[in-house]
Amino acid sequence: MEVKKESLIVFSDISILDVKSLLKINSSPFIVMKNHLEILGILEEGFFLKRLDSDGQNQEITAYLNTSFVVVDDLDKLSEEDMSSYDFVIKHGDNQYSCHPISEVREMQLKKKMKSLISLNESLKKELEVTRKKVKELTQILHSSYDEIFVTDANGDTLFVSEACKKLTGLPPEAFINKNINELVEKGLIVNSVTLKTMKTKAIHSAEQTYPHGLTVFSTAKPIFDEEGNLYRIVSNSRDITELVEMKSQLNRVNLRNQRAKHENSRTVSFNNFITNSDKMVKVFELAEKVAPMDSSIFIHGETGVGKGVLARVIHDLSSRKDKNFIQVNCGAIPSALIESELFGYESGAFTGANKHGKKGLVESADGGTLFLDEIGEMPLDIQVKILHLVQDRTFMKVGGTKEKKDSMKNTVNPSRSMIIPS
């Protein structure tokens, strides 16, 4: 702390007359010492004159001293208790003494704190400005990316979406920011969400996603963890692969035409391990290739044994569900009393002998993949009605249940005596 110059020191044998003479040329407080080692007090002009008026000039010099003082080697070491208990502070160091009224020390400390706060404030302002520039630069970089950048917190609340989302989804970033990923999935704004999968598994996930207006993207979600290993952020990257998907489809069609030309003489064509020598069947496969990616219902006609199951498998393999389950059920081989519980599952205690925890049905097991129902004509009519309800309304109810469950089916392929339900 900044201090004034060395204070004047007088000894206790000084006369009252000499004190008066000194005060005429120097009104600063004097330090009165008995010897070079003992400080008796502070001789302050106001205190001295007041005592002089009341006691006269016949007292010893010690009667006119202010003895409310504390001696320190560093003014910064003064405590709040010292500041409130004494009138003066004497700083002793390097064989020098300086005397300061407590009010003066308080003012010096306040100025020092103010200077420190001003300096800290200027430093924080500069640091804040640098941080703002870096954030602005990083935001501009993210918005300039051709790919969509999608960031959520550990709970799935959307924190940032790059401008590329306008091109992919047709919606601005504001349509997603501050929305939870579950809400966006329920509204159909995001399909086959990799962010949701990463949030649940804390692992990297990738998948194709098709938006309502027809664009197909390839998305990858990566988890970000804090220093304690807890999930902190989820960052996903989505790239438009619509042209790539179309090129792949065109390539498949070219390969199919090449195969037809190659085997024109033998009239035999191989397609996805299915061999035919019929031009009509080739057209069927070409049609299957076109409708497999679409969200629409498909009806397949054919007698028993002509390969409807194989065709259903081809449609599944050509669809976006190819990496999910393909479950085939022979409805004619399941007793009519059990077929409803096998298809839709049942709740706990639904009937005697039922699993106490309930059971998941084949419809739920195929969720995200394909459910192929063979020989549906053998099912009881009441079950066929429930299957129709499942296909039309995308809902079903477990045996013994009271609430309908929503199935995430996209489209339906219906053979004449079989049914394949993509979920």
C-alpha cells in the first residue's frame, strides 16, 4: 500500500513550548518516543490543543498524547478489528516510522481495492470480447458447413442447429432449438433419430434418415463426456445422400437390365438370389425395387408356393429397414386360441398360465424391421379385423391390455394370403 514519507519523531522530554513551535511549521501527527525502542503515543494537533485548553500547560507531555495506536510492519496486514479499535497506525520498517490516521488508511485501502477492481474489470472486458469473437467465428464456421450440425445436451434438449438444416428439412434452426429430441421424433420432424439412440446407449450411432419431403441423409451421432465421465453433449452430423441413393437405385436397374440382356437367350435372370425366366417376374422385381423405399402399402398376389415370402424378403432387403429384424410367421401353424397373444403379446395376468411379467408380441419384436405374416387367410376373422386395424391406424392392443400401443410402421406390403408389415 502506498504510504507517506517518514513521520517526525520527538522524545518525551520535549517541552510544551517546543511542541507549539513545531505545530506552527508541521501539523502532521508526531510520534512521541521515550527512547528509540518505546513508543509512548501520537501527538496530534487537535487532541493536543483540546487537552491544553482543559488541563493547562503544567502537565507532562504524555498527558497530551493519543495512545490509541497499533504498530505494524505492513499496512496490508491490518485486520478489520484493528481498523475499528485504534485511531492511528504506525508503520515501522527499515528503521523508519510513519504515522497514519485510521481514516487515511481506510481511504488508501479503498483506493487500492478500487484500482484493483477497475483493473480486473478491464481484464474481464478484454477476455469477454475475445471470447465473443471466438464464439462468433466458431458459429460462422458451423453455419457454413455443407452438413447439418445438431447439438443437444445429455437430456436431449436441442442447443444448436446449423443453417444447413434449412436445406435438409425445409425448416429454420429455430424450429428445433430448445425442443427435446423426443418431441421432435413424436412430431415426425426427425425419423430414425441417431441422437436418441446415442442418448440411451452413450455410444456412437449412424443411420440413414428420410425426411418427409423426400431427402435422404446419413447421420452420425457422437457422445461428448465431461471430466467426470458423465454424458455432457451429443453432436450429430447429417449429410445429404439423396443423389447417392438415387444413383445406387439407377445402378441396380442398370444391372437388372444387363442381366436380362445377358440371359436373353436362356430367358433366365438372377436377382437377389431369386432366379426366373419370366419377363413378368423381372417386371415384378423392378416394381418391388421402386416401391421398397416408399412409405406406402403394397399388395402381393400369388398362389401358395410361388415365392411370395422370397419376394417379401427382397422388398425388405431393398428398404431402409434392411438392417432390422425380418420376422416371418406362419399364421396357419399357430392355434387360433394363441394367435392374438403371439402377435400382440399380453399383459401380466391376462389369462391362466400367463407369464407374470407379460409378454412382448411379434408386432413389437419387429418394431423397426419387417413382420411377414404368411397364410393370413387361415386366421380367424376377428383377428383379421385387428390386423386391418393395425395396418390402417398403426395401433394395437395387447391381450388383457386397456390402452392401445402406437406402432412405428411406415408402410405395409400385403400378399394375397400373407402379409409383410414394415415397422
